[in-house]
Amino acid sequence: MAKGRRSKSKTTNTEHEKYMAAREALNLIKDGMIVGLGSGTTTNIFIEELGKKITEEELSIFGVPTSFESRILAIKNGIPIVSLDQCDVIDIAVDGADEVERKSLNLIKGGGGCHTMEKIVDYYAEEFVVIVDSSKVVDMLGNKTPVPLEVLPSAYSFVLKELLRRDAAPSIRMAERKRGPVITDNGNIIIDVFMDLKEPEKMEMELNTIPGVVENGIFTKVNKVIVGHKNKVEILQKE
């Protein structure tokens, strides 16, 4: 029983930290902006709160979703959406992360399999802001979280062999409520890879040179990270 209570308390604290980070990011959104809408549990809170802000303050704001999930949520919360090719500029992108390296602000993203469109939108934005709870901040990237690669299904065997040749530890991400691999919004599969990330900028570029890899989940172009804590919000910027 005690174990169950601790587990529930931890979940409650984490959700509160996510809410703290999302609310802080909301302060960066101004009337007339085009906003990149990331994917994931923390960003979902941001999208819901942004919908309330637009209604309450009668703002003219458009969202660019990074996944089918964020698109549905934006529509549900009254956020007008536009596609990437309708935008001359994205003023700000707000997204989550699976891991954030404290000093460099480099990220691993893609736990939800949306990292290809996330990277396109996040890197296209004038400002890329990441919102996370405190558990996502680490001293060294990649010790606990694998790097996801979105891979063309017909190329998976070659990609696996190439990763093994590079002394990485890859595995195809399998679905939990269907048979076979996870399928992305783009119709591809995910290969999760544990590897040496001492040089994440270099590795981000190198992984994309493997034929069949569409995009990887290393993100190195981040402007700001907002970390939610129990009683405060921490703002991280590159040193």
C-alpha cells in the first residue's frame, strides 16, 4: 500500500512540474504569433493552456502542429492551425524532450515517434523553447535514453547492420497494442539506438548520412529550456 501511495505522489508531482513549465512558456506567446506546437505530455498541457489564452484574451494566433496528436488537440482547443508551407516564419516553437543535457542544452527527442516533423518545425522557428519536468534534465546525454531513428521500412536491415558496425546497440521499436513495429505518422518505423554521445552535434549529422534514415532524435539547436520544479521554474540557456 505504501508503495502505491508513493507512486501516485510521484506522478502528481511530475504532472505539477509539467504544468509549471507549460504555464511559464505561455508567457512568451504574444498576439499575432505563429507557434510551433510540439508533441508529448508536457506540450499537450501547453496546447490546452494556449487554447484558453486565445479565447480569454481574444488573440490572433496560429499553430503549426508537429504530429497528428498535436493537430487534433489544437483543433479541440480552438487553436487555428496552418501547415508549414503556409508560413513565411514560425515565431516560436514550444516542444518537450525525453532528455536535456544541462550544460549544452542538447536533447534527445522522439519517445513518441514524432521527432522528424518536430525537428523540421522546431529548427524552422525563430526561437525554439523546450519545456520539461525536472526528471528530464541530465548531466550527460544518452546514458538512459536511446536515440530514435525514423527509418524507411525497406531499409531497416541495412540500417541495423550499419549501426552495429559503428558499435551502437540498435533495436526496432515494437508496438504495444498491435503486432509488429511502431509506425510513425509518416509511415516509417523507429529504430532506437544506444550509442556514444560525447559529440552530439557530430553524431546528429552523421546518423542522417546513413541511407534509409529519415531523421534522428538528437536536437542541438535549442534557444531555451524551461524546467518545472515543485515550487519554482528554472530557465536554462546555453553557457
